Amino acid sequence: MGADESVRSVSRALTLMRVLQARGKATLAELQRETSLPKPTLLRLLHTLEQERAVWRAEGDGLWRPALQMVPTRILSPAHQRLIEVAMPVLESLRARIVWPSDLAVRDGSAMRLLETTRRNSGLAVNRDEIGMAIGMLRSAVGRAYLAHCPAPERERLARRLARESKRAPDTVSAEMEAIRLAVQRRGYATRDPRFGGHDEAIERFDDQLAAIAVPVLHGKEVLACINVVWLRRFDAQARIVSRHLAQLKAGAAAIGAQW
């Protein structure tokens, strides 16, 4: 089988799985009508998927059913994929000039989510967080950058949600968020909480030993994402990085927003 035919087979199999998942169960004739695949091709795909335990055919009614659920993740939405395509060349260019790597994070519910990173290509001994991991909103640099620039009604909704999740008083969370907003706006960039080790756990139990500054990627008034620069905390390099590279980080964020 050539490369083109292999790609076509994968595409057809995914189409078939999506149809089965949408219907829940289907006859061969129904699948043929909805996929427009020739009967021999359809049978070959069904038998292959059956061998891989992705679909099954009940003896009682002869209907085909999905054995796996294809659940699209929000982190891989078309908008996120486009954001990666736009942002990564900018972040790689930034890494080449700054040396220290950057992350691209988006809001997902009451947390930020790591969408992409240039840590792998930095060649430095920097912790490689898992793509898709949740990042605390109130203590991380990217989370604070988001809070400082998102619209006030969104910030209020976030405060109520974070208060429920943490079992804290809404007024207390709102006050903390307002203090974060004012500090970020005053400095022109966000930093980590000193007690944040890159994880929801206490820094005594989990410490990635990194420091970071972050800025938002804006499209009009919408915060598309946040980007940062991370470095090993032991180098105590924040003042130097802000002095030398904050303007470059902001220019990178502006370039991503403009290309969006």
C-alpha cells in the first residue's frame, strides 16, 4: 500500500468511526449511505477496526457499534491548532535570541492549559512540562497575565468559580485577583507567586525550580493566550531578563496577535 493510500485509509476509518459514534449503531447499508464508501472498502475497514477492538457487531441484531469513544479535546480544537501554527515560529525565533525557552498557554475553565513550549529545543536543563497540563490561574505567571488583561465581567465569573473550587469566600478571591491585576499592570508583565513550584501542590512537595515572566497575546480586547519566558530560578536572572528581553517578549505577543 502506497503512502497516499495509507493516508486515505486512515481518513476513511476516522470518518467511519465518527459516523458510528454519532449514530450509536448502524446497519451496513446505513454506513454505506452516510460514508459513500464502496461496500468492499467499507467491509474491509469494519473488519480491520473489529480486529483492533474499535468496533463490534452484535449477534442479536447484526448492527455495528463503536467500541471506542472518539472525544475531541478542547486543547486540540481548530482554534488552538491555528494558534500553535501562528505562535510557534514566533516563539522559536524568541528562543533563538533569548536562549531561555517560552510556553504558550490558554485559558481552560478556571485554569491555564499548556498548549505548546520551546523547552525541548532549548538544549537547557529545564523541566519539560507535559503538553496539556493544567496550570494554576492565581499563582502562575501565565495565569496572572491572563487575569490582569481579561475583561472585568470574565474576571468576576472566574473569581466566583475559583472561590467555589477552593471553598474560599468570593470577596477574598476577588480581592486577591484585583491585587494581581494592579501589580501586573504596574510592572507591565506578570511573575509567579514566590511559593509556586509549577504545580498545585505545595512547593515543598513539587518544585520545578523555575522562574518566569509572562505577557498576554491580545486580539483586540480578547486574550487569546499568554506567553512567557522561563529560566532556572537559581540564576536569579529576573532583573536582567526583564531589562534585556521584556520588549522582545511583548513584541512576540503582538506579532502572534497580529497574525491571528
